Amino acid sequence: MKEMGSVWLIMVVGLVVMSTTTITTLAQTGGRRPVFFDVTTYGAVADGKTDNSMAFSKAWTKACGWKYGKSVVFIPKGTYMVNSVIFRGPCSGPITFIIKGVLKAPTDPKLFFTDHWIGFQYVDGLVVKGGGYLDGQGPSAWPYNDCSTNPNCKPLPTAYNSEVQISNVTFKNIWGTSSSKVAVNIKCSGIAPCQNIKLVNINLSYNGLGGPAISSCSNVRGRTYGTQNPSGCL
């Protein structure tokens, strides 16, 4: 069986509220328009301190399982604290993740169950769009990075990462701060490389130890467009 893929990142999303009645109507008309799944409908709170990873996961599960056309996970304006979370496919159709607010990462490494913040796995036909801001809380997190003196340190999370195959994924207009020097890290399977990956206008800054942010890619096929900070690795 082929390995499929995962991508990791930091983000925030914009809001459209659609009622259950609206969704039913779209289903009856064959899903000609994308259906929006607003994270606040599933319990997300934009207070900058409540962990919203469960609410985001619930919205993703509903959107990923939508069988009547395109679906959109929509995060409204506001500041959302999000602990480590993974959004898994495969999904029933094309899915978009729109960012219009601010996603705020925790600063305590103990709150990350991986060395990444937000991840996407086993998804084909994903678009991640920005307009909001990804707050990795770099200045608060960098003091935890003692890897230059501690050989047993736990690396801080990267902005986004892939370690298995994904395909047809676009990241567009994503900007913010990274808690790790490696802000973009895409490592895919050599047997099943990541296909058709697009990075469009990425701007992730890092001002911690070791200099500016960098990107790292292996077994990835794709292209970059527009601004690339750190420099694109595709």
C-alpha cells in the first residue's frame, strides 16, 4: 500500500456562517457552491487563550466528510489559541482551509505531541488560503530552544511539515512568525513523492537563534510563486 501524505502549518481563518437549513438546500441542489463549516459553530472561541484544537477538528471532520461538492473550513476574524492538532483525510471531495483571523501557538513545548503545530495528512485536493496571521509566538518560544547546548533538546515546532505523500495541495498568502528556524519543512516518501505542491506568497519570519528562517524539502514536486520567505525549496 502506498504511503499518503501529511503537511504541517500555522494559521487563522475567515468566517461565513451557514445554517443547517442552508446546507440541506445545497445538498438538494447538487452542491453547486462550496459549503462553509465555521469553526465557531463547533465551539471555537476567539479569546486568545482557550485551546480550540478540538473545535477545529470537529469542523474539519464535518467538512472532510461532505459528499455533495466542495467544502470550506472557515475560521473567522479573531485570535484563536490552538494546541498541536492534525487534520486527517482522505476527504470526500475538494476541501479549502481559509485563514482570516489569527492562530496563536502555545509556547510550552509540552503542549505539542509532535514537533509540528498544525498538520494535514492523507489529503488530495487541499487549498490553504490566508488573509489572517499565523502567530507562532516566536519571541516567547525561542527561550525554550536550547538545542545549541542541550543534545537531548526537543525541537520547537516548524511552521509546516510533510513527511509522507500528499498531492494537489496549495498554500497561499500565509504569513506570520515561526517558533522554529526551519519554518517550512516538507519531507515526503522517496517511493511516493509529494506531487503538485504550490507555495504562493509565503512570509514566515524567525528572529531567534541561528539567523533567519529557512525551508527544507525532499522528495517534493511542485512550484513556488510570488513572495517566498524563507526562500522556497521547491
